[in-house]
Amino acid sequence: MKDNPFDNTSPPSVFCASGNGPYENTKAALANIDLSPTKGKRVLLKPNIGRNAAPKTGIITDPDVTAAAIDAFRDAGAVVTVADSPITGVKIEEAYVTSGLKAIADSRNCPLIDMDIRKYVPLDIPNGQAIKALKLCADIPEFDIIVSIPVMKTHMHTGVTLSVKNMKGCLWRRSKVDLHMLQPLPGRTEKPLDIAIADLATVLAPHLAIIDGTVAMEGLGPGAGKPKPLDLVIVSADPFAADSVACKIMGIETIDVPHLKMAAERGCGTIDLDKINVSPHDWHNLIDPFEPPPVKLSLEFPGFTVLDNQSCSACQSTLLLFLKSHADELREKVKDNKDIVIAIGKGHDELPPGTLCIGNCTAKHKDCGIFVPGCPPVSSEILREYFK
Ligand code: SF4
């Protein structure tokens, strides 16, 4: 990763702006950062367009936040490009249109690229604990400055997804899934996914974070939670400090977010709020606790037992969408009182007879119950397979 050109003197500073809509909030927060070092530099704006979703749903970054960032960096003389690489099963051209980002980029004649087109470049992680190498989108090393622009969300597997976790979207195509397929590390209690995200942060942390809290997401994030309007943007040249302030506003202690805690302990950034300058001084008034992600999906959907072992976001989204739309219908049609058991992910050694096995990762168990193929599977296929 190239050196951070922004003022990164200690203690780090975090700037919050709220109440004036996504464009003005972003401009106001960015006005506190000296962007002049970006003059003539290639700047990549990396929003979260991981799913095909409309603005103001809490699923993707608000296009007006990215618009304000394009304008601010261009005013400073930077050469700006916008790009993302989505989760498995999402077509980025469609997601760019649905998200409103294509219209924003076209109106500014700003390049909006699909980072999955070119072949990956290898990314070595010399001090990686869970991973030693990954496949990186080839465009990434060609930029001087990377700006992470996540939408503020709770996440069922990682607690939150903010500017540090958003960098996982720089991994090439389906290789993102590799981080969900790791085996537990001997002697470690942390999930290998969390360790791997911390590993990634040691070699690929953004230079600047712009966290979009225009409409955030709480509960069943990252794909099926509830929109939470905050009309807020948070900016910092220390992405860990920005994420830490965002966590506090969400009612979450950063030390309870394993990937942020582990990466900060490895010297990647500052998460201790006592060592961070936050503006405005009354920012604590912004605290608005989020509904946490459920520890067990079965609690959210009574009558179902969900066995999730080493699945990725794509299968979780499919399952959550399915349960949200069809859980009652399925329960009514199934006549006995036993829980309907559903499995996702490749980490299951054995499954109870009759399990609804969703996704190709569960294929080895297909003879023990009902198997819905796909990677990711299609939500509407699940009912069809169940009653065929
Ligand atoms: S089958 Fe599901 S969990 Fe497995 S890689 Fe595909 S989308 Fe991810």
C-alpha cells in the first residue's frame, strides 16, 4: 500500500457532519481534510456497491456521498475513478445503475469501472495469520490513493461493516469467498474470517474513510437488515479511528469488533476513543444505538434451525431474503411441529436427516435431505425444491 498523503499526525482526527443531506454532509466533513496532496494523483473512490440495491435502503453507499467525494477530490486536482467488485452472483453493471451511481458518474464524466474484468494480481500478506496471499483486483495497485466509502451497517458475521471491512470488496471476483472458507486456527478463539480481515488490513487499509450514515442498516446486516436513517457522514484519514467513532454512534464498543480490535493491536490504526479527536465536540449527541445482528438466526425465525458454518455473504443474503418472504408460508405448509432445519456453508461434517441444504457448498450432504444447488442459489428456487 502506498504512503498516506494526508495529515496523519497523532492523535488522529475524525469529523462528523449531519443534518444536511448526503452531498452537503460529505462536503462539510471533507472540508476539514487538506486534500491538496492529492493534486495530480490517481484517486480511487471505493463505495460499497456489493449488492444490486437502490439508494436509501441501507444496503449500498448513497450515490450523493460518492458525488460529493468526486467533486471534492477533483476540486483539489485529483484524477478520480470510482469502482467496486460485488459479492458473488451480483452483476456490477446492474448494481451501478440501480444504486444511482452510474447516473452520478455519467453526469460528471467520471470513470466508473468494473474491477473484475482484468485478471487478478497476487497480494502477499507477509504477516498474515489466517491468510498469506489473496487475489487482488488488478486496478488497485495502479492508484496512488484509495478512499473507502462504506455504508454504516451491522454484519451478522463480523459485527459491523465499515471502512476497513469495505476493502474486502477490492478482492477479485469470487476470491472474496475464500475468506469465509478458512479453517479455525489452532489455539485461537477468534473466527478465521475476522483474523483474515485483520490480515488484509495489514497490507490494504484505505488512505481515507468516508463513512456513509445517510441511511444505515441495523439488525440482519449486511443484506437483510432494517434501514436506519441517520443523515450522517464521518470522515478521517485514520480509517480505524473513523470506524471506531462509527461503532460508538452505533452503540457498539470497538473492542467487541474482532477484526478492528485485532488489526489495531497489530498497529494498523487507532480505535481508542480517548486517543482520537472527534468533531464536533458534541458528537456524542449523534449516538443512536443500532439493533445488533442476531447471534442465532433461529431466534429471528421461530420454527427454523439455521446451521451456518463457513458460508459467505451471498448465501446468507439468499437465505435471509427467502426467510423474510416465505418463512410463514413454509411453516404453514409443513404440517409437523418440528423445526425446519436449514444448512448453508461448506463447514458441516454431518447434518441431520431432512436438512434443507442450500448452496453448492452443502452439496456433499445432498443425500441427507433436500438440496438447492447454486452459488449463490436463487431464493425463489428454494420453495420449488422443497415441495417438488
Ligand atoms: S454456495 Fe453459498 S456459501 Fe458456498 S460459496 Fe457459493 S454463495 Fe458462498
